[in-house]
Amino acid sequence: MGTHTRRRIDADERRARLAVRHRLAGAARASSAEEVAGALVALHATDPASVFLAVGARLAEERGAEGPVAGLERALYEDRTLTRMHGMRHTLFVFPTALVPAVHASTTRDVAARERTMLLRDLRKGSEYDEAWLAETERLLLAELAVRGEATGAELGGAVPRLRAQYVYGVGTRQEGPQSLSSRLLRVLGMEGRIARGRPQGAWTSSRFRWAPTPRQPDPADEDAHAELVRRWLAASGPATEADLKWWTGWKVTDVRKALAAIGAEPVELAEGTGHVLPDDVDPPSVSPEPWAALLPALDPTAMGWQYRDWYTDPAHRAALFDRSGNIGPTVWWNGRVVGGWAQRPDGEIAVRFLGGDGTGGGGEGVGGVGREAKAAVEAEAERLRGWVGAVRVTPRFRTPLERELSGG
């Protein structure tokens, strides 16, 4: 498709694509956690609760008989059809296990190599330990984990005393101070794919994970891995610009362009410039989704899916919905737009606020305003969320102004 014949995809069509492909419209909702993760490619897992909340928002009650918690725990810790690991932008995600080799080869492997180099550098500067000592420590750790099958960092430290060794981190900097080897080494081995995070201690909101040995599949060639990840993401989130892809993957722009060329991506026109779709995805959707509402969690992959977000988030809302580092808090959606935020109060109540076009709680039927149909649909989603969360209390790891205000904290 030449430059003169590029099709223009407007915001309405992008929102219609999002509704179905991200399993948010009622008829498009999924029957399992695996289906949700496969549709979205990756679920943000920096905050463990967000993974469950993201699945719960997209699971059809009549088809997802297990429920968000039981179904996701089964997939993560029993069937291992989903894997929690570091991926794009040095961030923790949950991926379909079949996609792990492509993620590792295209993204995590280079990060892991840098992390190992920095660990060895810090050990040399801040202790008497060297590379041979670290290699023997790893051998002992992996042997102990193979016997146990699964263990916490504290349990491994009790069995392998070397893990409790300390070194001085940040020698010569303002961050200088003693640090234990255990957590950092476990993190590096996790990035390298030699161990994986298992079931957490405590409830599904906990971030204190056990560790388990993990079998590794051979990585694909780098070019194939980059192409596979971009293909999967464009199928879920196209159209997108090079800047969107560069931001989402954390790659160099040259890697993004090579991957787009490898899959034969087609250019299209977006409000913000040139976007890309898969070769068989140029035409508009054949069916428009019915009206839909959703309560998405902090760091949800839809809300965090693109660098340019004006087509679904009013710029006037940013100060209320994002923290200072650019992390989005819990959001309220109506027909593909963010129209407000929500929070869970200490008594379990789900508090919702709709935001006007100026970022306040004003109403109307404009960009930020909603009508009775939307409010009724959002209240139904809030009730559904209250039902399956039950007695569990969820506080996002990254607090945003509106979430703090609504939660009372």
C-alpha cells in the first residue's frame, strides 16, 4: 500500500478494535485467564493484584466458571500455561508460556546480561567475592532448589549460607550501603530464565514469591523473536506508531523498524502520524461492539498499551489518574474512553468518580462526561468487582492522586 493510498483509521475505529481485541465488550469477554493473556500478549505484573484485576475485568461470568483468582492461580502455579517474568522495559509481566522464548530472546536476555555484569562489578568493588565464588553460589542454590522444588528467598538463604553474604552497594555514591546477595542473585537468575517466580506467600495480592526451577526452551533467532513479539502485539493493539512500539518494547527504533519490515506491516494514517497494522488487518472491523463499561486496575495493559494516549484518555485527566512516574491508576472506561477513576475503600466499597473534560468531577455528555446508560453500566461493573474480590483489600503499589482521594488514604 503506497503512501498516497494509506487508509486513515480514526479514534472511533481504534476504540472499536480495542473493545473486542482486549476482551472488554460484553460479547468479547474471555472464558479463561489464558485467553485474556493471549489476547493482550502481556499482563503488567509489577503489582501482583493488577494481574488478577485485569483478568477479572475481562472474564465472562457465564464462561469463566473458575473465577479470576482460581483460574489465574491454576494457570500460573499448576498448569504453568502462564509465566511471570521480566520483559519489556525491564518490567515484570505475565506472558503466555508459549511466548516466553520470543520475549527472552528479543528483550529479557540483553537486560539479564547487563544485570549480571553490574552484579559482578558491585561484588568486585564492595566485597572480596569474585566470579568463581558467585558461580559456586549459584550451583549450590540451584541444587537446593531442585531438591525442594519450590522455596522462598529466606528458605534458600537458610540452606545456602553464601546467599546471606553482604557486599557494599553503590561504592562511592550517595546510595552506598550494605546489601545482601540473595534477592539480587535470585532476580538475575529469574531474568536469565533459570528459575521462575512461583506461588506467593499469603494472598493473591502478595509480592513475596517462592522460586522454582524452570525448564528452558531454545530461544529463536533474534530477528524471529523480534518479529514474533511485534506480530502478536499489533494483532492485539494495532494500529500503533513506531513510537508506541519503541515505548512498549523498550527496543531501539532500528529493531522496531526491522521487525515491522519482517512481518510486512502496512502503514496507515492516525491522528498522531503514521501507524502500522498487520497486512491482513487494514480493513475496518465488520461488526461494531455493543456499549460497554469496565473498571480496569492500575497498570492495566490497555491503559498502558500506547505511548500516545489522547485517543482514549483526555489530557485533562492525567494529573488525577497518573503518578509522577507515568504509572496509571485504576480507571473507569466507557466505550473505549477513560471517563473516571475508582478505588477500593477500607470497608470494601468500590468508589467511582467520573471526570469532566476539565479533569474535575463535572458531568455533561462531552469527552469526559457520561450519561445514565454509562453510569448504570459502570455501577454494574463495580458490583461485579465487589462480588469476586470479597474480603480482600487491594491497594495499588503506585498511588495516584484520584485513587488516594477516593480510597480515603
